[in-house]
Amino acid sequence: MSKARAGSRFLYEPFDAASARIEAHERVTDERWLGLERRLETIEKSLERLEKRMWLAVYGAASLFAADVALSIFRGG
């Protein structure tokens, strides 16, 4: 048998709905945060690959310049 509460049932039900809403909002927020972290990790990996490519281009240009200087020294000297 259920124990009778004092007062109206409408005084207690909104609190249950509010806590359920808060829990649902926390779950949605957690999922959004996880999605954001995954996207940020993808962006970081892409930036690392881009940085490697940029350094490769810089070293390639520097080696071409050094080869051109060395070639002009050998031909001229």
C-alpha cells in the first residue's frame, strides 16, 4: 500500500521532471563535448600533416637553392 503524501501531487511532480530534464541536458552536453573533442583531434592531425608538408617544401626549396649555388660555383670557378 502506498504511503500518502501531505499536500498536492502537483507540488512533487515538477521536480521529477526538472531533474529528468537536467539529466537529459547533461547527457546531450557530454555527447556534444565528445564530438567536439573528436573533431579537434582530427583538425590537430591534419595540421600536423600540413606542417610536415610545409617543412618538406621549405627543405626542398633550400636544397634546390644550395644545389644552384654549388653548380654556379663549380661552373664559374
